[in-house]
Amino acid sequence: MEFVIEHLSKSYDGKQVLRDIDFTFGSGKIYGLLGRNGAGKTTLFNCLNGDIRNDAGKFYFKTEEGIRGARPEDIGYVLSTPTVPEFMTGREFLRFFMDIHEGTIKNPKSLDEYFDYMSIDREDRDKLLKDYSHGMKNKMQMLINIIAKPNLLLLDEPLTSLDVVVAEEMKQLLRSLKTGRITIFSTHIMDLALDLCDEIVLLNHGELETVDKSDLDVREFKERIIAALREEEHD
């Protein structure tokens, strides 16, 4: 399976944020999307998720059965600031999600099995989500995407504000889930991208480009990325 972007463009107030992007993402990999703050990473995700309308271009899945457009259930989106219904408990939210997706979830587990999988303590499962920490809310966002099993998972700076233990748990989880799906991990932290991701993609000058690290050591690779991103600042 591949996810193909063709000639995608988006402008705000006369400033072109995304510039005629052409790119193909392959299944089974975590792509690190690196760019400076304000480079357009969130804009790209919002276009792909359908939250905002792109000015031009298209994107679609290419499978063994042929080419098809992206459906809502194809795409999961984990925001940097977790968005959960804070008036519900963790258990109520998870039950509600399972109920509205009844019949589409393959081999569903019990609620407690899912909570165990995400290492959410038993005493926290019946707390209101408004009383969850940032990291726990982030875990709930990840959990519903694990259950839904989208073909494309968009992660917008999901680990930036997590403590070291939760961040490491999330990285291990993402590595275990990458088979059979496409994961795009947006970050401005280079070391995090190098640690977690199979391929590094720069959003630079409004375009996507792969940085080949196969023939470089870590220091040289970092220098190449920094040099490319500095060019955008000077422009």
C-alpha cells in the first residue's frame, strides 16, 4: 500500500505554505516529518485529514486492488494538544468509541484489556478525562487509533511535552504498530526523529524532500538537515 500526494498546494493570506507537493509514502514505515516551527507541518496534516481544504492537488491510496480516495476511517490523527471529551470518564469514552464503531473493529478486546495495553492504571480508568494528565490524555488519543487501525496515522508533535517514561512507552508502541500502515510523525526535534523514524522527510520551502542517511554518519546527517532548514530562514 502507498499513500500518494500529487500537486498539493495551500496558501494563507497570499503566503504559499504548501507548494505543489508531490510525494509517495510507503506502508510499514514511520516517516519523520521535520521542519521549522511555522513550516506548514500542521497545515499539511489538516489538509490530508480534511480539516481544511487544499487549494489544489489530490491524494489517494494505491493498493493491490487499485487506486482509491482516502475515506474518513483511513486516517487517524493524533494532535499535539490532546482533544478528549473531558466530561466523560476514560472508561465511558472508550465504551462510547467501541459502541459507535461496533461491527468495524476486528477482534475487539475488553475495555480493561485495552487499558492494560496502554498501561493506564485501574484507579484512573473511571476518573473524568479532565483530571487526566497530558500524557494520559495522549494515551487515550493513541488508544482509539490503535483500535480503529487506520491505514494512515498522522502524529503532530505527540511526544513533545510527555515525561521521559511515557514518551519511551509511546515510541515502543509506535514501532510495534507500524507494520501494515503508514505513519507520519511530525516533529521539530531532530534527535527524536532519528531515534524513532525509518525515513526522514523535510518540509522545506513548502515542499517535501527525503534526506538520504544511508551513506552518512549521524553528525553529517544532522549537518545536512540543519543546512537545508537554514536556507529557508535566509530566503
